Amino acid sequence: MEQPRRITDSFPRRRRRGPGRPPGRLKDKKDKDKKDKVQLKVRDSARAPSQPAPDPALLEMLRRFDLSWEYGPCSGITRLQRWERAQELGLSPPGPIRDALLEHRDNPDVTYRWVWDGVGW
């Protein structure tokens, strides 16, 4: 009787290099220098002036809008795009949401939907 095939059977097996050596190529000194330069460039680059934190009540209102499924999915679009889409579909999204989004158009904390990162709000 033949044994069932596993999905891993279609991939080539890799041999380990020896005890204590991690798989993969070893990093050269050149790679380390490039990495340091890239990090230095990122640290030294001028950042846009930080926006003042929006009102917690506003963020709570936007969070409730994000979590309400009656206005359709919210992945891949801004909150204003979602509001406009819901309006076009006749779903009657709340007007104060649109007003807040237009008022804080330049603040990414308001423009984009909240994404849970596993840490908290």
C-alpha cells in the first residue's frame, strides 16, 4: 500500500551546514557597512512635523465607524473613501464622521483606519 503524499514532498530538502552554524549565507563586512549606512540615512532624514494627537472622543467615534460592518469592508481604502462609498450605496453613513474626516484630512491617525497590532489601541 502506498503512503499518502505530503505537501513537503514536492520541495527539495536542504542539508544543514554543521553543528552550531545557522542555515543561510554568512554576512560579509560589506553587507554590514551597507546596513549601517542605510540606518544612518533613515535616522538623519528630516521627518514631517508631528501632528497633534486628535481628541480621544473623535478617535472612539472613528473606531466605531471602522468596526460597523453595515457600511461595507474597510480594508485597502481610507475612511473617507469608505464613507463616500457607503453614501453612494445608500447606506446613510453618519454625517459627523465625514465632517471630522474633512477637518482632519492631513492627520494620518484620522485619515486611515485603525489596525490592531496586538499591543493595544
